[in-house]
Amino acid sequence: MLTLNNVEVIYNDVILVLKGMSMEIPTGKIIGLLGSNGAGKSTTLKAISGLLKPEDGEVTDGNIEFLGQQIQNKDAADIVRMGIFQVMEGRRVFEHLTVTENLVAGGYSRQGGGLSTDIEQVFAYFPHLEARRRQTAGYLSGGEQQMLAIGRALMAKPRLMMLDEPSLGLAPLLVREIFDIIKRINTEQGTTILLVEQNANLTLEVADHAYIMENGRIVLDGHPDDLRKNADVREFYLGLTEVGQRKSYRDVKHYKRRKRWLS
């Protein structure tokens, strides 16, 4: 469905962020993109969704292909109409609109009717929102705003939905609930999902394939089961020792082994 081929992104004609980024997202799958802060994950999503220009960023090499068309030079609005929808980090709901009005806004780019039916479908996925359908979005909790942001994306009927750090700042039980719903959306709607996260444990639970990104490039990828067995992934992303025990704070602070992919 979506392919990135040796993509290079530069900000302000000076700062090189993506350095030969290559990745493939097959139709109907959940693909995880893991990495620490500053690895280039959000820049990757912005390159796909056409949101680099407002931040003085540019794809300077390589290409991004969606359903057989190169999209690296298209406007963000055109990319949304093609079926790609990004749920931004930090939720970004329309705070002064109600929950229902936010959902209606999410369906702005689509053609045809059925908005009411799809709103009820969103409420079926997120019962917390149904009870607050007339409430102003700015007064929702952080978890409810994240649910609303995902529901607003669903209203656009995307072929590819990209989620940027949906677990950020949320309680563990709420994070688990949201990840379960993401899995349901993929299974029931057939929506392809690119999940950008720092929560490696949950991402590897729901993903069909995962990539690990550092310093603007992919350093490792594979099936989640294989990645869990990788010694570097276990140590640096899952926080486990070689015998499967949780690492102590002292162990994390004073680790000695260097990541093999940086050698």
C-alpha cells in the first residue's frame, strides 16, 4: 500500500533528519514504528502526510509511493483525499467544538452521506464519548481526547491511519483500552494502521510487523516475535535482562553493552 524508498528530509535547508529512510506498509496490516525521542518518527509521518512544508521541511531525496502514486510533493489536503489520515501527537482536538462537532469535522473531506451512521459507529468503539457527545471537547480528559482524535480520523474513512504516540501521557489501563480498540478497528474495518510509539511492549503485541528507527534511519525490522527475542531490543526497548527479568534503574543508567546496529 505505502512504500518509502530511501527518503531524505531536511529542515531549513540545513538540518538532516531522515537519512535514507525505507519502509513498507502492506494493506490491512498494523505496522509499528518504534524509536526514542528525536529518532525521526514524527518527521516520517509528516513526510507521508504532506505536513513538512509548514515547518520548513522538505523531502530532498527518495520517494513515497501510495497505491502506485508518488505523493512526496502533494499537498496535505490531496493526501487526505487519497485516504491517508494522521492522528497527531498530543491529540489536537478542536477544543471549542463539541464531541459530535469534532466527529462531523473529521468527515469533511469525504464524499457522500452516512455521517450519522458513522458517528454512531465511533460511539460504539468509544462508549466514553457517547456519554459526552454534546460536551465541549476542551473539557474532556486526556484519554477521552485521544479517543476523540482517533474517532475523528475514522470519520474520514481512511485507507491508512497513522497514529503518533497515542499512549503519550495516559494511564496504563487507558492505554491498554485504546490499543485494544486500535486492534479492533484494524480487524473489523480493515483499516491499515501505522503506529508510531515509544511503548514497545504494547506495540509488539498488536503489530503484524515492526520497524526500529534511530538517528533518522531504520536499524532493525521483523515480526514482533522475532524482535522480542533480539538481545538489543530486549535490553534497550523492553527493559529486560538476558534472562527475561526487568532491569533495575541502576542497570538502565549504567548499561555497558553497545547496540549492535550502531557498531
